[in-house]
Amino acid sequence: MPEDALIVITSAIKTAFIDHPGSGHGTTWDQVTKSDEESIHLAKAVLVALRKAGYSVTKVEDQNAPKP
């Protein structure tokens, strides 16, 4: 399981209700964070589901990054 992807997805899940409280359906979610354990569990589930569906997660290098 790509460790960097797990960290990014975990962070997104952990803060989703704070960063994006509007659900887009005229309602607002409570602004709470998920526990680390909940966030990691959900992130792993997302990565497993993607893998089972035939997807892989890879990091794309920044095209604008300075060249060595």
C-alpha cells in the first residue's frame, strides 16, 4: 500500500468535515474531526477498494519543480 497515499487520504478524511462542512445538498455537517484510528481505517479501505477495482495510486512529479 503506498504509504504517501495513505497519509494524504488519512489527512483528507480527518479534516473533511472541517474543511468542507457543506454537503452540497443544502445541509451542513457538524464540524468535527475523525480520530486518527478512524481516519487510517477509512483511508486503508479506500486504497483497498481502488486496488480491487483495478486502480493504482502513484505520485505525479511536479512539472514546475526546479531541475537539479
